[in-house]
Amino acid sequence: MSAHLKKEIAGIDLAAKAKWVWAETLRIHRRAPETRIASSLSPIEIFVSLYYGGVLNFDSQQPYSPDRDRCVISKGHGSICMYPILADLGFFGMEELERVCETGSFLGGIPDPIIPGYETINGSLGHGLGVASGMALGLARGERPQSVFVVTGDGELHEGANWEAIMFASQHGLDNLNLIVDNNSTAMLGYTEDIVSNGDLSKRLCSFGWECWEVDGHDVSAVHAALLKSKSTRGGKPKAIIAYTLKGHGVPGLENAALSHIRNPAPEVIDDLLKGFE
Amino acid sequence: MSPKPLAMRDAFLERLHHEMVVDERIFFVSADFGSPVLDKIRANFPDRFVNVGIAEQNLINVSAGLALEGYKVFAYAIAPFITMRCFEQIRVSLALLSQVRPMNVNLIGVGAGYSYVVSGPTHQCYEDITIMRALPAVEVMSPSDHVVAEKMFDYCTNNMGPKYLRLDAQVLPVIYEGGAPDLQDGFQVLREGSSLCLLATGFMTHTALEAATELAKVGIEVGVIDLFAISGFDEAALKKVLGSYKGLVSLEEGFRARGGVDSMLFDFLGRIGSMMRMYNIGVDPGYRFELGSRAELHEQVSIGVNAVVAKVRGFASSATTPINPALS
């Protein structure tokens, strides 16, 4: 990775990269079954588009460069797919992926900001959007051009602090703030809809003064286009992309299962899935 | 000329207003809580002031985000709300995060103890010291008058990390008429005594001074120490000062024996291997809804001047007796 901020990674096939990340994430989980696999498979296209699609400015050699776009990964447990992405982009060595959850590794079951590339504490849900709103306010008041991205789950929106932040961001017209909801429709004990429904989330956020787009979260081109659109839109409103995804995407028995969060696919199932990826 | 009594928050905010002129990194965040001085800050620095509304969870998270962007943040709300409504935000976004990423966030809580006298137990605050000192990364400060409170402002701007300042809501008499004490030790000896020492914080320092005067009338000379840095006092310095006493009495406007200043001192004495006897005076655990003046409420919960004098007199006779003569 060059020391320059990454603006575009030319010639990257985002769909192929997403496949690679999917396989690497499963490999990590096979070695470290403590990791949450189902919720880490739903946001892959989101993160791949952000990091390989020229959406985020970042510098892997200087993770806290003031010129970077901020990316707050609020759904911490469900972002193990970021480990191969960050390693691939040079935030740390690929060999670290072999040591996830092992003694001495900084790659745990729930990512913390001791990992180069992570901005905030993420294990407890519902904090990222508020912290990101503070970052966005600071950047806006300082007349700095960087954008702030936040990735949450849809179950995570049960936490009331999110709605304090949602109201705050629209009140202050934080149009440098981009929320991406990995809407995999599933919390820990079942479908979000059956627990406490977010209703028509897009409509709900729009009624709170946000600009919203809905997208198929596994259509990487669509996700990429939505992210670029969101980033470039500065219309005085905070913005949200609701990405409809499947928890456990691509893993039979896990995909879209009500209890996928607490299920681990058997090692041989993973081995079968990974055939052809070697 | 001795300073005229002022509300702690007004002294603190005046100092802050003054400093915002020269330090462009100071950002003020309020949870819909004000003061006349705050009106000036809002008017003169609209780009570095924000009112998040009645939303303490967001107050903390927004403050964390601003601090990550390099601002020195002052977050302002009523004491029980800024500590207890948003405790997990403080833990996660300030205490945990500050261990990895440097940040300067100062939580200014107004309404220590019973200082919102007629507002009842939702607005009164007897648990904040306990829960805030449970977070190792958070400094807890408790000034006894506006002179110390004002001086703490400079400490806050010049030192990184999350801090909690517990300010009284009422205008209290000035203790430090000759100027603010050195904050370095975290405490100040206000009166020397012979065998017993009263160690108090916040409003209770005033009670301790009054009680000391009353006790002197019956021949009991007690020392008085004002502890204003609850988490960051100089242990060696305090050990030295306490060395000349046989007994220690803690006074706090918070629940007794629930992890507050008393628990901290019991722990401290244990760790330094002191054989000194200690007696803790704090609010009788339990919530009360009765109305009355602050002095009346304090007597009801056993922390008023009369209650303190009676308790110290009782302790004075036992304190000089070793717990187990065989150990002495």
C-alpha cells in the first residue's frame, strides 16, 4: 500500500474480491469458532465496496491520518470480514489472520481499536452512530471535507441511543455522515421483525430528516453505486443506505436462519464450501 | 480582598468562556442544561457550542466523537443524569476508548449530593462518586468551593483523559479566601488537630469545618482535610499527613458504605498497612422524599453538623483504643 491516501483501487473486480473475503472470513471462523460468522458474512459487499471501491479515503500506513474518511464499525462482532480486508490492504500482515483469538493476537472475537483500521470500541451495540455524529459535527464545524461512515446492524437499532443520534444528526444537517445499515433482518434470538420491528426503516429515517436509499446488500455493484452516491450527496441532510442482506450469506443451513447468530457451521461444512478457493 | 461567593459552575464557566477566546480547540456540549454564563458561551462561540437536547447518552457519544477529532470537550448536565443515565456510554466511549486513543473529555455534573434541595431523589446525587470511581480511566474531582472549581478548569484543559467534576448547585461560602490551593496533592489540610482527622469532600468540607469548631468547644481538637481529587490524590502525601493522627473520619454527601470516599479510604489505609481506626460518615443508605432545607435533610440522613459532632464524639473515645490490644 502506498503512503498516499487510497482514492481508487483501479481494476479491482469487487465481486471477485467479495468472494475472496467471504472465503477468508469462513477460514478465520474455522480456525476461531468463537467469532460470529453469520453476522460477519452479511456486510461483506458493504465493506468491500467501501475499502476497494474508492469510496473511503484511507492510509493503511497511517490509520489515523487526519485526511482519512472515518469509518466506524458499530456492529463489531459482525465485522470479522474486515480482518482479511484490512490485512490485504496493508493495515497489518496477512499472517495475523492465522492467529485470530489466540494469545497475543490483536484480532479478537470482537474487534477493538487496538486493531489498526478500527476507530472505536464496538462490542457493545448502539454507540457507533453517536460517536460518528460527534466526529461529523467536529469535521463540519472545523470546515473539513472528510466524510464519516458508520455501519450498524438493523437489530442494533433497537438501542435507543441510536435514535438520539439520528435526531441530532438531522438537527445539525450533518451531510458528511453516512449510515449504512446491514439489514440482515436477524438479531440473536430471531428475526428483528418478530422481536421489535423497525417497520419501514427507510420511511422512518426519512421522517427523521434523513436522506435514504435502499439497496440489495449482496449486489456489490448496487452497493458500490449507492455508497458513491451517498458520499457525494451533500444536501444538508445526513444520509442512510439500507442494505438488505442475508445473515449467514452463502452458507446452507445458516443463511437467513432465525438463530444463525449463535450457530456455527461444522468444520467439514466449511471445508466443503471452501473447495475451489484454494 | 477575599473572593465573593459564586456558584461553582459560574466560576468554572467564566473561566471556560475566557479560555475559549484563545483556545480554539475547546468545545462545549450541553444536555439542555444552562446557566447565565452559558448564554454568553452560546452567543459568542456558536461554532463550538452544541445542545444535544435531553439526551445524555448522545451527549457522551457526541463528546467522544468531538474529542477524537481533537477537541477538548466539556460536557455539561445535571450530576445524576450525566453519570447514571449514560454510564455505559461513559464506560465504552470514554473509559475504554481513551485507553487506546488519546482524548480529553470533561464531564461537568452539577448538583452534588443534596444541592438540588427540593427536587427530590431523582435530581439529588448520592451514588456518582461510587460509580464513577469504578472506572479506572476516569478522574473524579470534587471541589469544595468555586475557587477550587475554577482552578480545576485549567487542569482539565491541560490534561488528557476522561474526567468527572462533581459540582455543587448552590452558592457555597468561600473556603480558599487566600487563593486556590495547589491541586498537585489532591487534598488540602484546612485545620490541624491532635488525635482525630476529618477527611471530607465537596459540601461536606464545610460541614467538617463547622463540626471541628463545635468539637473544639468541648475540647476535641480535630484536623480537617479537604479531598478534592478523589481518584488522583497523592497517596504518599496523604499518608504523611495522616501519620500524626490516631483516627480518621470520612465525610461524604453520598451513600455510606456503598463504595464511595469511605470505601476508597478503608482500602487506602489497608494498603498502606495503617493501624489507624476509621469511621465513615455518609448518607444513610436509602432514598427519602421528605422536604426540608439542606441542613434539615442532612440531619435526617445523619450527615448534618449535629449528627457529625455526635458521631465524632462517640468515635473519639474508641479511636484511641486499639482494635485488638494484642496487636499494638
